[in-house]
Amino acid sequence: MTTPEKLTLGSLYFEEPLTLFDREEPFYNLLNDLQTKGWSIQDDFFSTRFTKVLRDEAHGLPVEEMQRAGVGRQQDHQVLLEARRDYIRWIDPESAIRHDFLNAMELLRVALNRHLFIGLFDYEAHFARYEKGAFYEKHIDAFKGESNRILSTVLYLNDDWQEGDGGELVIYDEHNPEIELGRFFPKNGRMAFFLSECFYHEVKVAKRTRHSIAGWFRVNNTTGQNLDPDQ
Ligand code: OGA
Ligand code: MN
């Protein structure tokens, strides 16, 4: 069997195949963290080259082609500017690099299911762009039993993020959401993972444009009546 770190994806954009990971056993620490504490911060999760291409893709998206993010899903989708102020663009595999990103997350989905037995069904993700002054107040990505979002992921794509640039991700304690577990700068190549139903989190005011890809692994809650996921 091919191990994930050896897998290369054949984007037509590249003269040579793009290696996804620079290290051996790229999921080892992540799987361990998720199993023991339910969240994880992984620096340089993908290879330098793959991160660079994703970074260029995110920075090249014109803001006019993005939509103001809302809070809630489907019918109750509202644009609540007090709570959230980013621009998003859902990822369809229309470009080679987006296709590669979704393929990479598919490798991770299979590894998560194999090691943690959590039955993840698919993955949805969007580019997110916080302009200067934007933030996302403390929230949870899924309410128990009301959503199919199981594991949240955020990949940061910002060069030279400095102490004073703000925009930190704050993760709160699962049992006492008043307690901060940690604050993390959205530095290039860093990826955050946390169980969607368990961890309140927040994005502090960004003092400069902040780029990321946020995504969610989901389970299939389809019943006879409702298609869920609906896409
Ligand atoms: C989100 C979110 C965190 C971040 O998009 O739901 O919480 O650090 N993002 O961008
Ligand atoms: Mn969130």
C-alpha cells in the first residue's frame, strides 16, 4: 500500500508532481492529539511547496468573487455582521490545486476513520478572508445532534504574521468554555483541528488581511425524509 507521505498528486500546473507532505507519518501526531484531547495544532502540516501553491490560490482570489459569510445553515442562514465578518468562497475542485487539496483531505478522512473509527463521510471547505478589522466571535461549529459537522479544520495561509497582527484563533476548554486552552497565530502552514461539537473558539480582530481555508469533516445523517448533507 502507498503511504500518504509518498503519494504525489499530478496537478497539470506543475512540471514535476507535487509532494503533499515533507515528513514521514504526517498524521501521527494529529491522530494522537485527537485521540487524547480532541484538538490539535500542526505547524507545517503540508509540504512547503503545496502550502505555497494553496497560499497563492487564496491570495489570488478577488474579494468580489467571494461572499459575505453568514451564521447558520440553509433556511436560517443570516448575515450577522456583529458575530462574524469574513468573506468566503466554497471550494469546488475546479482548479487543479483545489482538487489536490480535497484529495489530500480525503487521505486524511480515510486515516481518521481507520484509526479513530469515527465514520466520517465527507469534507466541505471554503477559503476565508478576513479584512483588517474583521473577527469571528466565540462560537461552536456544531450543536450536539443538530449537525453533521464532526471535525473542524483551519489551514492558515499568511506570510510573516507578527505578534501585533492579531487574528489569533482562541480555543476554549471543552468542559468550561470560560477557560482558554490556547491562542494561535494564523501563521503560514499551520493547521488547527478540533471536534466541532466540543470546542468553543474565536477569531480575534485581525489587524491585516488574514487568509485561511476552513473546513469540516461530516458524517452522513440522511434519513428517509431529509438529505443531510444536502449537497
Ligand atoms: C470558522 C472558524 C477559525 C479561524 O470558520 O468557523 O472558526 O481561525 N475559523 O479562522
Ligand atoms: Mn468556527
